[in-house]
Amino acid sequence: MSEKLNAELGTANIIWRLEDLYQDEHDPALAADLASCEQEAKAVRGEFAGRMADLNPGQLLDLVRRLENLEARLGKVATFAYLNFATRTKDAAAGGLLQKIREAGSRIGKETVFFELEWSRLETGRADALLAAAELAPYRHHLAGLRRYAPHLLSEAEETLLIERAPAGRGSWTTLFDKIMGHLRFGESGRSEEEVLSDLYLPDREQRRRAAAELTAGLGSQLHVLTHTFNTLLADKMIDDRLRRYPHWLSAMNLHNELNDGTVATLVKAVTGRYDIPQRYYRLKRRLLGLEELTDYDRYAPLPHLPTTTVGWDQGRELVLQAFADFSPEMAQSAALFFERGWIHAPLLDGKRGGAFAHPAVPQVHPYIMVNYTGNLRDVSTVAHELGHGVHQHLAAARGYYNSSTTLVLAETASVFAELLLFNRQLALLDEPATRRAFTCQKLESIFATVFRQVAMNRFEDRVHNARREQGELSSEEISVHWRATQEEMFADSVNLSADYDTWWSYIPHFLSTPGYVYSYAFGELLVLALYKLYREDPAAFVPRYLDLLRAGGSATPYELVAPFGVDLDDPVFWAGGLAVIDEMLQSVE
């Protein structure tokens, strides 16, 4: 079935060129790079360990550059191993290579961990003097950022032990999850996760109901393993947070995002305080669909007059590129490279992991994008979303390996902004009021998924992490109770959640691989709505500032990077403004 759909959409040959990294798993260059990384790590340790307090700015610059080059080379190897596995989760050799690279990364990290420990514990005056040196200006933010972890670092012996054990830790469990979901087949026809989920967007209610039942049954067949995996990773984070003295489960993610806990709390409070918006919408949708009640499998049903034509790959590409070009020719040119040079993997394949992502790889190569393209309007939006990430990563590459990597919240800002460009381009092409209304409703649903659903999932994570710490291991049923409670807080009586829906927490990978990640989507969406308003007011002034934001990568904090736009991330009024834009969109269809 997948092969037929790939042929119809024109995605069968949209396969990324991993040869830009290495020819294959047996490429001698891969083995050579890995060996040189291990050798360089030992050399760096031999030359610099125990000497941090005595280094002058020039010597510290040499050390930082060597570490950056080492990590970029290791990043290239790790990128190949991960991307190679992402489309071949059933292949033992691909899984074996990924684990081999993780184990090598552990050995390398053991040799270089001294740097972060010694730098973070350097006396403040000495560190400030080094940071003020002109030679270190390109790495000032990176080095200052490392010191924020100082209160949470352990002794070198303890850190080394944790690094040694890492290959058998979180990464292995998330790989198990990917393998389970890659092997899992749903329904009598044995369809993939992506194929079943796409049916939830079909106009036929019986097909949607059947798809939901098939998804639930498939997840149920592996729920004991998925529950054990989730519990293990909840416990892993609990132990890590305790050892590192983080005050609560989300502190580590906030620190990674370079955000104050208060900023995130303000965001979450603002969003949960406007749950009336999705509730009003779903009550409206029930009436528009002519249903007595709206169930969980009706949430994504297309409204009457919504364009339902399947969008082929070439057509989708042109829609996205034209939307980008309307905003900025430079942005469109950067995005076009992904199509022209084989930086995208699009077809549905047996053993390919579900979902979509953009991987920055390393600045010396280029980013990669993976989607599972089924030809609906949502998939075109997904391509725009991932290309937003990709363009961001491509433009920031000039900053180098350390400074090109952005915090999650600003990474999601770039992707969501790209989605909004596409939406407004498509909306402008529609003339019929009923069609425009249906299309606007679809966008609202996308925004709800990005803002309200992600914050509801943040509330779910908050409950399960705290429950695991207070009660011990959680059963599938207990986890499902937390899932239902936090979903019902968002929907209230606007959507009837069936018992089947209770286990749908089990297929969401972010809960396992990146605990606390999900609020980044809401952050990005609400920031984008504010930025887009500025763009409409003065496009000529906005576009260069926005491209500068993308080029800046992670060279400053989120607070500093959005300051040129007049944004105060700690102001509740700012977040309320973004939510008000959503409310206005809803009022336009109410």
C-alpha cells in the first residue's frame, strides 16, 4: 500500500543523500573519523586537564577550538548513524552502528568531561577576565552558558561514571521505542502508524472511528513494554535530577532553553487560562459537522468546503517555496537547496520511524529533513514546518558548531513561522467564503495542536513525573488517568473522550527522548503570532531583522535574540496578546 501511495505522490525517489556524510556504514572515512576523535580526545585531556586556572585567553581559545572541531567530527558520525537508523529501524546492522557510535561517544566524553567541570568551577573573577578577552569574543556566549550548569555538576569521578553508563541509558530505551513503533502494524491490513493516523483526517466518520480503534488496539498489544519504558525513563530522570540538585522536573529543560523558570510558568499559566478558546471552537465544530457529540476521533475531521484534493510532492514543494519567496527570496533559495540537493527523505517505508524532524547535522555539511508524506494539506504544512527548521539551521551554520545550535524554543519559532507563511499564501488563493472559513478552521486546529495540546501535554508530564517521584512505578492505568485528566481540562465538555483514547500517551516520542520539550511548541507559536503582526505592519523593516534572528543561531540567549523586536518574555501581557490573536481568528469563524 505504501509503495502505491509513494508512486502516486511522486515521493518514491525523494531519498536523502547520506553520502554527503559517508558512503555507507562500511565507509573507511567513518571509521577513520571515529578513531581520530578518540585519539584527539585523549590528546586534549593529556595537554589541558588540570590546567584551566593557568590558561591565558589564547590558550583557552585553542582548547575551545579543538573541542569544537572534535565534537563536530563526532557529530558528523553520530548524524549518519542516527539518520541511517531512522529509515531502517528493523535493520540490525543500522541499530548496531547507532549503538556503536553511542558507546564511542561515551568513551570520548569521558576524556573531555574535565573541561566543563574545570571551567564551571573556575573562580568567578578569573572566568570573567577570560570572558572579557577579545580573543574569546566568538565563544563568549557558549562559555558563559556552560557556567550556568555549575550548581548541578558532580565530581569528575561521578560525571565519568554517568558518561560510561550512558550508552545503556536513555538513548537505548528511546531506540527500543523506535524499534517497537517501527515494527508495529495496525489493523487487519497491517498498516503503519502514519497511515492509520492520516485516516483521522478523513471525512468519513466510520473510517475515522476504525482508525482510532486500530491505533488503540495496536498500542494495546505493546502497552506493557511501552509502559515499562516510560516508567524506566521517568525514574532515570528522577535520579538524575536528584543527583544534580534540580529543584523540580522541568528545571533542567528550562536551563537548557536558557529560560528562567518564571518565564515558562508565565507561559503555561497564560495558555491554561485560555482553554475556553479550544472549547468554544470544538463546540462550534460539532455544530458545523451536524453531530450530536464530537468524539476524540472527530477532532481532525475536515469541515465541509475544505479542499480535500491530494497534493503531490511537486505541487507541495512549489506551494512551500512560493510562500517562502513571498516573504524573502533568500529564505526561498535556502529552502530550495533541500529539494535540489537531496537533503529530504519523504516516502513511506517499512521500518521507517514515524513523524517528522529536521536534523542540523554539522555546519560543515548541511541539515537533513525527514517527513512521512501522505499528500494531505497537513503534510504540506509539515514540510513547511521542517523546512523552517532547516532554513534556520542552514543560515546559522556560519556561526560554527557551538554557536549555530539554538535553544528548542527559538528552533520552534522558526518552524512555526514557516507554517504561518504557507497558511497565509494558501488562504490568499481562496475566494469562496465557506472555503476560506473551513481553511481557517484547519489552521486554528493546527494552532490548537501547537499551543493548547502541547501545554496540556506539559501538564500531563508534570503530573506523571511528580507521581513517579511520590508514588513509585506507575501502572498503565495510572498513567492513563493523568493523561485523561489533563486532556479533559483542555476540552471540558466540548469533546467526548472515549476509553480508547486513554492510552494515546504511549506513542508520543517526546515524553521519552526529551522530557519537558513540548512547551517549546507553544512558546514558538505565540511568539510567531506576535512577530507576524510586526511583519504585517512593516515588512521592509521586519524581514532583515528576522533573517538576522535565524543567522544568529544560538549565539545569544532567547531574551537577547528577541529584544530587537521589542518582546518581553516575562510579561504576561505579551503571551495574552498572542492568545488574543487566536481568539480573533476564532471570532472570525464564529
